[in-house]
Amino acid sequence: LNPLRNESIVDTTRSLLKEGGIRRLYRGLLPEIVGMSPTRSAMYAGFDMSKNFLCKNSTPVPLSERWVCPRAHERERARERAHKR
């Protein structure tokens, strides 16, 4: 950016809006999303597969239970692990 022409981000945004309207702000967004989608999908799939592999013996816990009382859930799981030994 030319510091003499654009003094702040507000000025830059105004000049972009004057040049091409609101579409100018989103130019290049679609190729970025299309390019990142396979990468992110692979990352989440790998995370899910590794989580399932590493947690084979554990029982699934509903998400609501983990949100409502996470500490109680952790204590209960620790007791279950100690009891199994």
C-alpha cells in the first residue's frame, strides 16, 4: 500500500468501496474457500479418525453432558478407570 494515499484502514476501505462497490471487498474469497475446503476436510477427517482410534475403549458421552458439568464428568471417568484396574 502507498502510505501517502491510504492513511488508515478506514480510508482504504472507502477507496475500495468507491472503486468497485461491496463486491470489491470479497474479490478472491471464492477461490480461497475452494482451495482450503479439501485441506480443512482432510484435517477434520484425520482428527475424527484418530480420536476414534485412540478412544476405542471409552464410552461415548453426550455433548450436552460434557458442556453442563465437565468437571463432574472427568471425575466420573477417573473413577471408572480406577475401578476397571
